[in-house]
Amino acid sequence: MASITPISQSQPLFNNTQFRHRKFNNNKNNMFFTNPNSRAFTGQSSSSSSANKNKKMVVMVSATTAAEKPKKRYPGEAKGFVEEMRFVAMKLHTRDQAKEGEKDSEGPPVAKWEPSVDGYLRFLVDSKLVYDTLEKIVQNASFPEYAEFRNTGLERSDSLAKDLEWFKEQGHTIPEPSTPGVSYANYLKELSKKDPQAFICHFYNIYFAHTAGGRMIGRKVAEKILNKKELEFYKWNGDLSQLLQNVRQKLNRVAENWTREEKNHCLEETEKSFKLSGDILRLILS
Ligand code: HEM
């Protein structure tokens, strides 16, 4: 998403059919084929004009002697893998959502949204299903590295349960989860068993998006339809920036054990994460 716009019309960032898994098992040394000419390496937007392409070429080649092979650098790499994930995610926002966004907006900006309580409830219910699923996955930890992400303080399942209880007390009927939430939850369950790099991409995007754009959306919706009531969904115990920093460090540590191909595979999953989250976000306007 990064938008409330039809995802199907967005340009895939990693659309090269040569990105294929070579091996697919529960071994953390999975290897994947990756095309080094892909945009994953260059960070080029598929919609860039050719004039812009050179400007946007973000792979850097470190200083080398004539005998050395040039070493490719990836945007954000020097700061750690989270910065690489963030770089890819920010480009998938529309220009009106975030200043680093590169996509054209096709729908109204959040400030112009006209949400309904029923639509917002559908969004909260489906979000809860996704957080319940993520939180169960890290508890069960089918890959040992998932256990790092237990009790980070970013969990949203309990806070969403309280919010839904509050809506019930106000006389609203809580709907059953709908297709966007059910599909995303099923997808995460499957992915988590067989593809830890892709799963971690969703984990990062879901929790971090919610603390950034998600909070802003929550504020705007509350102003319009909840008499500014701040839901538990948007409250964290403790210092949020410290919680985020702790999770960034854990993500960076986990990714230190990945090959470059595994890292690229993780980055390639970002677009799917935007699409599936966007489908849930759109429920607010349903
Ligand atoms: C209407 C929808 C959205 C809006 C308005 C929005 C807006 C924003 C804004 C303003 C930021 C902060 C930029 C900054 O640090 O300067 C941000 C960060 C981010 N967004 Fe979004 N966003 C939206 C949807 C999404 C979606 C669907 C995803 C992925 C599932 C996503 C992933 C992220 C990530 C990973 C960050 C970086 C957070 C961090 O560095 O801590 N966003 N977004």
C-alpha cells in the first residue's frame, strides 16, 4: 500500500522472475538465487525516468585497488539490516504519505478520509487476527531466531482485545474477521514455517508501520469518529522509541547470520507486506 490505493496498479519493486529459491527447508542456511542486476540491488524505482535513474542508483562501490573485486553496497547497509528494510519500505509509500515515498497517490490522503465506525471495527478485528497470529508464531518459534521476538513490548493483541471490548460496551457489534485479515494470517502461518527471511520482513513492517503511519491514521480516525478517544492499540507500556530500538538491534543481530541472498530475499518480500497490510487498512473506508 502504503496506500489506500489499488495495490494491483502499483509497480512491483522486485518483479524479476529470476528471484527464485534454490533450496527450501528448515535450515537457516537457505540459499536463494538472486539477480545482481535487480532493483533490489540498485534501489531504483521502476517508475523512475531514465534521467532520474542515475540519480537513484544507490549501489555504491567501495574504494578498491585494481586487484580487488569491487564490493557492492546496499542502501542502509552500513547502519544495519533494519535500515535496509526501512529504505525499501519507505520507497513503497506514496508521496503524500511520507516524504521518502515514491509512489503516485491514487486515493485521498489520510486527512481526507471519511471513515465509518463499522469499517474501523472491521480494520481492528482483522488487525487483531494478524497480531494474534504473529504473537503465536514467535511464541512457538518454529525457527529458533523467532524466539528473540517474544515479549518485545510491541505486542498489540491484548490492547486490541481491550479496544474491542470497549466498542462492545458502547453497543457496537464486533464483526467476525474478514477476508483481508484471514488471508494475511494464513499467509503468515505458512510463511513462518518455511521461509524465515520473508516472515521477518512481515514482522518488521507490521510492527514498525503501526508505530509510524498507523499511529497517525489512528489519531485522524479518532478525531473524526471517536471524539478523539485514544485506543489502547496506540498506547505502549514504556518508552516506545526504546522498545523500537531494542527490536531493531535484535533484527540486526538475526540478519547478521544471513547470506546476502537471504537478505535480498527478505527485502523482496516488502511489497507483499505492503499489499496485504494495505488490504486490511482499506477496511477503514469500507
Ligand atoms: C496510509 C498509509 C500509510 C501512511 C500514511 C504511512 C506513513 C508513514 C510515515 C509518515 C512514516 C514515517 C517516515 C519517517 O520516519 O520520516 C512511515 C514509516 C514507515 N512505514 Fe508507513 N505509512 C503507511 C502505510 C504503511 C504500510 C502499509 C507499511 C507496510 C506494511 C508501512 C511501513 C512503514 C515502515 C516500515 C516505516 C518505517 C518505520 C520506522 O522507521 O520506524 N507503512 N510511514
